Amino acid sequence: MNQSLNVTPAMPTDALPAIAPSLCVEHLCLQLAGRDILSDISFTLPETGIISLVGPSGAGKSTLLRCLNRLHEQWQGSITLADQNIQHDDADALRRKIGLIGQKPAVFPCSIGDNLVFGLNRQQRKQTTSAQIQTALMQAALWTEVEQRLHEPAAHLSLGQQQRLCLARALILKPSILLLDEPTSALDPRSRDIIEQSMLSLSQSMPLLWVSHDLEQAQRISSHIIFICDGKLIEQADADSFFRHPKRIESREFLRWSVCDC
Amino acid sequence: MMPFLKPSLYLSAALTLVIVLAVPVFLLQSSAPFWATYGISTIAATEWFPYEQLYGMLPAIIGSTWAIVIALSIAIPCAIAAAIMANEMMSASMASATRLGMEVLAAIPSIVYGLIGLWVLLPLLQHSFDLLSGHSLLAAGLILALMILPMITLMSMDALKQVSAEQRQAGLSLGLNWEALLFRISLPQAWPGIRSGILLALGRALGETMAVMLVVGSLDRMPQPITNILQPAQTLTSRIGREIGEAAFGSEHFSALMACGLLLALMGLSISLFAHVRGLNK
């Protein structure tokens, strides 16, 4: 158990030069208010693909994401990105390398264009070209919808478009890894499909760690699965193996009833 | 179920409207004899000697304006800084203690602030600036600042607390540091609430009488030069407060003081209208 995943890209990456530095988590433990939230979590993310983090509510999935980009700091163990301990890095710089998208789209009260460059510093904003803006918006499958509306308030966009704007806003920072905390759970099926497609394209060049409660979605998009329950990593495997032949009884219970008795 | 509920609500709303309309009507009616005799030009006159029928209002208008400007210049930055400190840096218990302290300060009657001003502030200013007495526009401004500080701080704390947690997390996830988070997310979003606190405080500062009366010096003359805030002076409220007891009801002096009251009400109304037109009160 708890062995690192084999690196198997979900889609061919020949045309994509960037290879993301791998994220390695070893013996991660987190206690909050004297309670074990995460216990001895270890895994290594593949360099590309969508890795779905599944488990029942309260298993610690979102908390794990928050540890990975240091929104939680009190954990023990080791998290390394490209062999560098992330605790040795500046937290703000790290968060640019490890983007996090939340469940609800959080657009800022300014224009679409300003939202897009919100994470850049003043100098970077000045140097940002329209090509970079276009690339980020295209990666998030939003370009055609907002091409002529960059000066409009972001709040005028639909929820699905706002979530894609949040994605583009994270992507313009050129992160190595993207963490997605149920990014489609608040969206309509069409918006969900658009985001899934754009993330599948993006996953050819970088790993996406995607928290999902929707097992059908996880099966549809994932190259790998990490199953955690009650703060413990129960099973990790490539998506086909996990859904067809889960090794652990807890995994089988979870796949059948969406709950598990850990 | 409750047959009297709707009529009671209508009655309350109508009563509020009547009171709102009654105040300016009363002020206009009681000051009408004064305006009829001396005209609007008396607003720009600089001499106020009621016993010689001189009713120049400019010194008190300048005094009120200075007192408010000084009070707001000090209170706004201090209150916003205190609110940021309480919301962003302090532990929950410390922030709660700060809030309690501010609520206590807000509940202190204005006469007590005036006494504190007499006892502490005036000697301090007298020695610091080598003045004959500490009575001055600066003293009035400082006391007003102290009085409006809790109101702006409490409203700013509430406004900062309302900033969406999702947006703060989104900002953090984008690698924004603490300062960027504060200036680019928290303060812009909290600004409407902070602004409301400032407008309410401005209204209180404009109408404050007792504390100002005790420290301003009540000297009816223009500051020389106009920027000299270390001289004793007069404000519209302190003039009304000091002289209304001496003016016979219905006399010209009484009517002149009512005209001062009308000017105060108009200043308050102008601020509210300006805020409304510019959308500042939203």
C-alpha cells in the first residue's frame, strides 16, 4: 500500500515540451485541534494526467490540497516539488507554482481582463502580452466567449464562465501543478463538460490533482486515482484498475455505496 | 392573524416622514425673521455681536469645517489601521477585546469627552505649543477625532469581516502576499462599509456640541491666518449651545441661532446628498 504511482501519461505529450516537476508526498500527517486529519499519506504525482482524489465527505481531501500549496502549514512529513522541500520555498512563490482552484468560482470585483492578471505583480502585468492572455483563456476554453468582453465586469459571466476564468487566472501564472477542489460541483452539465475537456487537454502537459465526489466523473477523466478515507490513503492505482479491480475492501465498499467503514 | 400589524407599520413610516419634514420646516419658520432682516449675505460676514445686531456666521462655519477636517484626518487612518490590525493580525480574543473597548468608547457620553479634553488635552496643547490656553480648533478636532474613532473602527471591523473567504483564499492561491491581499482584495471589498462608517461619523462630528464647547474657546472671530488651528475659535454647535440660554424666545438673537441650526442641517443634508448622488452610502 501507499506505493508511488507509475508515471503513465493519460494522453500523448510529444508535442508538449514542458515536463512538470513531480510532486512527492511522504508520510504527511496533519493534526488540527488535537485530531488526526491526515495520517501517513504518501504518493508521488505522475508528470502528466488527471489524478482524482476520491473519498467520502470529511476524508481530508480538501485539507490535503491545502497542505500541498501551504494554506495549511502545520503538517509533518515531507512534500517535495522537483526534489525541493516546499517548506524551504517562499509560500507565495510556491502558490504560483501549485495553483489551487476552489469549488465555487471566486472572481474579483473588477473586469475580466483585470481578473485574469490579478495574480501577476505590477511589472508582470505591464509585460503581459495579448498573446499570453489569449493562450490562458484558450487553455481554459473561454477565449471565444470573452474575446470582445475583456473590459466587462467578471461578475457578468455565468458561473461556469467564472470558474473557467479562475482556471485561466491560475494558468497565466504558468503553474507546474494544478490542484482542483471539486471545480465542477457547482456547475451545470454543459459547463462541467467544457471544463472537463479543457482540463483533459491541459493534463497532457501537467499533472492535475482533482478532488471529486462524482465517481462517474472520476472514471471519465482520470488517469489515476488516489482514494483516501478518514485521513488515510487507502489505495492508489491507475483509474482502470481502481474502478475494475479495486484491491482493498474499503475501496470496493466505497465504489459500491459511496461510503466506507475505515 | 395580526390585524394591527400593517396599520402600525404604515403609521410608523408616516410618523418618520412627518418628523423628517418637520425639522427643516421648524428651522425655516423660526429663522425666517432673521433671514428676512439680514439676508443671505450674513453667512459671509465675519462679526458676531448680537447686542450690536451683528450676526456674521463665517467664523463659526470656518470653525466647524476645521474641527471636522482635523477630526476626520486623524480618525479615519487610525480607525482603519485599528480595524485592519484587529481583523488581520490579532488573535480572536484580542480582536474581541478591541471590539469591546471600542464599544465602551462609543458609549461614553460626549460631556465626559469634553471633561477629558479640559483635564488632559488643553494643558497638553498649552505646554506643547506654548499657548496662553489650550482652547483651540486643534483641541476641538482632537476631541472629535477621539469621539468618532470607535464608530469608524467598529464599522470598518464589520466591513473587513464580511470580505468573502473564497476570494481571500483565491488571492492566497494566486500567491498574493499579505499586503497585496489587504490592498487588492480586503480593503476594496470592505470600502463601502468603511465609507458608511465615515459618513455616520461625519454626521456625529458635525452635530457634536458639548465636548467641542468645552475645548474650542468660543471666540467669535476668524482664525488669523485662516490656517491657524491653535487659536481659540467658535463652531456653529458651540455657539448655539453657549448662547441659546441667553437668547429670549422669539427674539432676533434666538432667530439668528436658529439660522445657525438651519445651516448645520443644510451642511448635514449636503453631505448626505453628495453621498447619495455619488453612491457613497451604498
